[in-house]
Amino acid sequence: MCGRIIFEAFKGIADRHGFPWDFPTPEAAIGLARAFSSHPKIFGVVFEDGGQVVGSNFLDERSAIRGVGPITVDPKAQARGAGRKLMEAVLERGKGAEGIRLVQDAFNQVSYALYTSLGFNVQEPLVLMRGTPAGKVPAGYTVRPMEPGDLKTCAGLCAAVHGFSRAGELEDALKFANPFVAERGGTIRAYASAVIFWPLNHAVAETDEDLQALLLGAGAAMNEPLAFLLPTRRSEFFRWCLTSGLRGVKPMNLMSLGSYQDPRGSYYPSVEF
């Protein structure tokens, strides 16, 4: 039930504004809901109306910073306060965390107003980018799939850039996604967690050049286009993406509640943060 509601809710808002669907099929949304519901470090809550589940929300607890979503309400039950109740439930659960973050569709003024009223602030305007970048990996770089032995180094790189580690997500990515790393001089300079599935895809790098090398290598290795959320204030990186053949799909916002540190390197967030 939750997965089908997730699909219909995101499909409805996308159709109203003329954007592509976030989930190509109901089965994709059902799979995500099933994975989140069964994960020991992801808290889930549902909202019932008349004995029927009409919405759900999740709180990712795999790192010191908590990530919200996906939050969805059945289109037939919207505008009745269910969304606010679902948000209040995960915020109560997240009390005491260093911070809580989420990513929302910038064109969805209903969710934007809700999150702002609950104390969230916009930290970064984003754009969903999709495509396979043209070009070769620069000399001196090696781009390859992430291995279990890379986890400690990647966690340290994330902590250096963001102030916290996302090791738990990377452990899961090694099981279920397609994480990549970029090395230079024998040292990992960049990683990305799920290069073709943007909702779960975050990346961290020392520099934009390191991240560009990773995207070039991952793009050449995958049979599907890359997809990720680009912070548009990183203008040079944005221009590189455009000139390399990637295209913008839709605008989004990274929002935070509590602690927030401006990243000390190159990065892009997943759909949670």
C-alpha cells in the first residue's frame, strides 16, 4: 500500500507541473518502500484515515544527520493535515540528532511552505541532472567500482567535507547499488554512492576536478545515464556538466533543521541530504 501511494503521489505532482515521474513504475516505488520499511536503521510511520493507510514517511538514521523521506499522502486524501502529522512524527523521533535534512521539489509550494513552517531552512538550490558526460577520464586518475576496503577512506573523505560520515549508506550501496571511486596518486579523491539512481546517489570529492573525473569514468562504465542532484551555486561545476552534455530535469531544494556546515569540498546530495 505505501509503495503504491508513493508512486501515485509523486506521479500526481509531476504530472501537474509537467515534469518526469520520480519512479518509472509502481514496482520501483514499492521496492523502495519495502527496502526502507525493513531496514533496521530507517524509521517509518504511516497515517491512517478510517482504518486505511493514506500516507507514510521515513527517517534515515544511518548517520549523525537524519534524512527525511520519502513523505507522501494519497492524492485523494491530501489537504487534510496528514502531511503535517507525518512530518511531526519523524521530527519527534529525530529529537536530539545533530540535524535533520530533506530535499523537496522547488516547484511544490505546498511542501515548501510545510517544511518552512516546521523550521526547515533552504541551504542549497539544486537541479536534477541526467545524462552521460562526454570526454575521457583525465590522465592520472583511475575510476573504478567501490570495494569494501574503500569504506574507511570514503567515510573519512565525507567527514572532512561535511563534518559527518555516511558509512552506513555506503555499506548498503555496496550491496544494492553501483558506487564508484576516483583515485589519483593512489589516493581516493572522490566517491559516488549510486551513480544511476539519483534518489540514493550522493557524492563527495576533494575538488570539482576530482568529481568530474569520477563522473566521466562512471559514465563510461554504465549502460544507463548518470543522474544526480547538482548544487547550482557551484557555477563552474554546473557549466562543466552542461558543456559535457548533461541536461537539467527539474529544480529542487536542500533544506535543513538544526546543525548545518557549508561543505569544504565538492559534493552533491542524495534525495535526503
